[in-house]
Amino acid sequence: MSATTSPSGNPSGRASVPPYGSASGRPAGRPVSPGGPGERGHSYKGGRPRIRPRWGRIALIAGGVVLILALAGGFFAVNYVNGIDDDLKRTNAFSGLSEDRPAKTVKGAFNILLVGSDSRDPDTKDDEANAWRADTLMIMHVPADHKNAQIVSIPRDLWVVVPSSNDAPCSSGSRAKINASFAFGGLPRAVHTVECLTDVHIDHVMAVDFGGFKEVTDALGGVDLKVDQSITSIHPPHRVFKKGMMHMDGAQALDWVRQRKQFPRGDFARMQHQQEFLKALMDKAASSGTLTSPGKLDDFLDAVAKAVTVDQDFSLKDMVLQFRNLRGDNLTFLTSPNKGSETIAGQSVVVSDREKALALYEAMAADKMNEWMAANPVKKS
């Protein structure tokens, strides 16, 4: 299911995105912005050149989630994690953010912003912001009981309000596609934009670099993915993907999840394939003996550690212990509610479904996703 919403002002002072124009304060009720899920803030104007997709940025997030989830399978895996925690690349993903952030309302529940990027420098400063690009945004919500998790994909072209600085009010900024937030201010601006959009408190950030993701997939021996439509890749070497189940190595899988122009649903089909890829990776890591073979586990963890950057407080050991019972079947994949694509300011953008996105993100913030999913059944692909 897909969804998007436009922001409006609320009593808490959180900004919201007005229906299609300049930024404005968000009305009561934490409305969602037209360019994205429950947007609290503004998005910047779409005058920037279109960013060409690079090697499966969205799929790269799978490496991060696999690292968090799949490790939980073996007892001795925790011993590996101790060393890897020290070796993970870290960044101040919350640098300069104002104190006007969504409150953490439920003890034990937490939210991780997953970012797929082609940048190798997550510490991009405002004056170097153009060096940062990202095509993948997902919020992983883990309820207080840690028995399941929901991963919500945010379309990269969601039309939102991007705050004018990392500490600016959500009501000040300009409209643009949500992935432009990275170009404006790196990870901190992206966190601020997502929090303004959703009114959901982000506890941790994991950025995954496509440069090391091929090795992550290959370390698992590849994955089996369902090809729902026979296509020829638009990228060299122009691989042919035939309808049905295909076993893919790292290069093939990343090429597959990068395709979008051949599908009637475009970017939405690509997001679905990325979600399927993520689940396949998790299940493969848990079922292929990777977690019980010191050699396989070491290769897998080494590949993942090289591909991810996390916030300064992220603890892999804590994640492993908390997620020890999670597997692919415990995950629900969603897309931020939206009304599909429209042309605004000469750009093709995704417009948020304000009311539906608002309901989704209010449930996430209150840790009531099970109730929300019961009222909004997710169609299985």
C-alpha cells in the first residue's frame, strides 16, 4: 500500500507542508504533507537537477537491516558483534538539530531511519551538501515488545517541505522532493525533514553505501527473487530478467532492484522489489548456515560493516539481543500513504495522502502499529 500526506501546523508548533505551495505552519492534528507521509515541516522547491539512480541505493538498506536482524540467530554471534561495534563507521546524524523534536512517547519502542546513499561521506556539511545523494528512505519501527517490526518506505520523490537549516522550525523552508534534504544538509537535515514530515521521533540512523553492498549479497551466496515481469536492464551489461524465480548474485540483484522505467508503476514497483530483496536477504542469512559458520559469518559481517555508517549511540550488541527472535516473517513492509505522481513546478513528484499518512504516523509514534495494521490490512505480494 502506498501513502503520502501534506503538512499543516499543530498545537505543538510542529511545522507542516501546505497543499502544494509555500511552507506554512502545520495545523492541529499533526497533518501530513503532500509530498510525503505525515509531514511536519517543509520541503524544498524542486529546482534541482534530477538525480540519476546509482547501484541499488534502496537495496543497500537491506544490508543494514540484515546486520541488525539476521545476527540474532546464533548465540556466538554476539561475540562477533562486540568487535564489530567498535569497527562500525559512525557519524553525528543529529548534529545541530533543534530541541523542537517529536517526543519519545513509549519506553522500549524505537525507530531507525534507514538511508541508502551513493555518498561515502555521511558527514557532509551544509556548504558541501551537494556531495550527498540518497534515493532510499525507510523508517523501521520496533514496538516495545520487540516481537515484530514494520518498515515504511518513503518515496524519494515525495513532495515535502525541507527546513531551511538543521535547527530551523518545521514551518520554515521550501518545497522539494524529500531526497533533496540530503543535498541541503546531509544526514541531519534528512532526519529533521523526516521528523517534520511524520512527527515520529527518530532514535537511530543507519546509512548504507552502495559501494560495499555487492559483497554483502555475495557473502550470502546470492538470493532468490521473484521476477514479476520479464525485462531487459537499461544499464550495461543489459542483463535479461525472466519472469519467475531467479537466483541472483550481488551484481544481478542490485541491477534488478534498480529498474523502474520498464514497469507501469515506476518507482513504486522498484520500492516493492527492494522490500522483497530485503526480506530475501534476511531469510537467507538466517537459513543458510551463515550464522552458525564462523567463516561465513565473519565474511558476512565484515562486508556489512564496511557498507554501513551509524549514529554515535547505535549499539549493534543491543540490537542483536533485542532482535534475537525476529525473522522475515515478523516484518511488515509498507509504503508511506500517497496519491501517486503529479506534476508540480515542472517536476514529476509523489503527493502524500494527508489523512492516511497522518493516521499511520500517529500510530507509529504511539506504538500502536498492530492496531493500525488490523484496520488497514496489508496486501501480500
